Amino acid sequence: RRKDQRAIERMMALDARGLYQVVTREGISMCGYGPAVAMLTAANVLGARSAELVKYATSGDVSGDRDTVVGYAGIAVS
């Protein structure tokens, strides 16, 4: 959750460069971070002003197995 939180914080700040840096420097295993960086870059160019965390959960929330989990975040950018 700590690593997920750092990536989510950068996305909530609409910080494309910061997301790239936190993922690469801290070795965060984030599927699709390239498209997420591209989306944030485009959102900034198009005038986005805010991001809302719609939902955050992990696979452990569903399966109950907390040994190995994958985190999921839904973020709406406007």
C-alpha cells in the first residue's frame, strides 16, 4: 500500500514527471505506468485541474489472501 500511495499521490497531483520518477526510482511494479504518464501529460495540456480517487482496493480485499497482493486505483481526471 505504501508504494501504491506514492504513485497515487503523484497522479492526484496531475504530476506526470513525478509519477514517472517515483515508479522508476522506487522500483514500483505498476502495470501501465507509461500510458498513465501519457494520460497525465495530455490532461495537463488540455487544461485538467483536478483528479479524484474513485476507488482503491487490492486483490487481498477480494480474495482474503494478503500474502501477495495487487493494488488497483480508479482515478477520474477533469
